[in-house]
Amino acid sequence: MDVVGAYDAKTRLPELLKRVEKGERITITRHGVPVAILQPPDTAPAAAPEKTIAALRRFRTKHALDGLTVRELIEEGRR
């Protein structure tokens, strides 16, 4: 992990972001004291489409529109 001062980080932010995109972690310091860490975001694993569809089907069996159409719901939301 690289260490960069706050002023240097401010002046070189685009370069540092490119490095972070490649997976690096960079500690930013102010007067030698760590104040922040630049790192790639944690990405949650994508859910399998089959599981998502099954969950939506289960949801639909328990929730009804009670005679309303999707169009009516859309129009109601526009008021």
C-alpha cells in the first residue's frame, strides 16, 4: 500500500484514481498521520438470475394490486 500526503493526493487525484481502479490501496496522510484510504469499492457478488426471478415470483404470490393496473399506479404517482 502506497502512502501519499494530502496535498500531493489533491494535485495527483486523477492518477491515484487510475491506480485504485487497478486494485491498489493508497493511504492519504496529513502531517504524517493517516486520514483516509483510497481503495476500490467492495462489490457484492451478483445474484443468480434464477434466484432473483424465483424471489419475484414468491413476492407476487403474497402481494396483489387489488384490481389496480400498473398504469393506474403510475398515474397516481404523477399527482
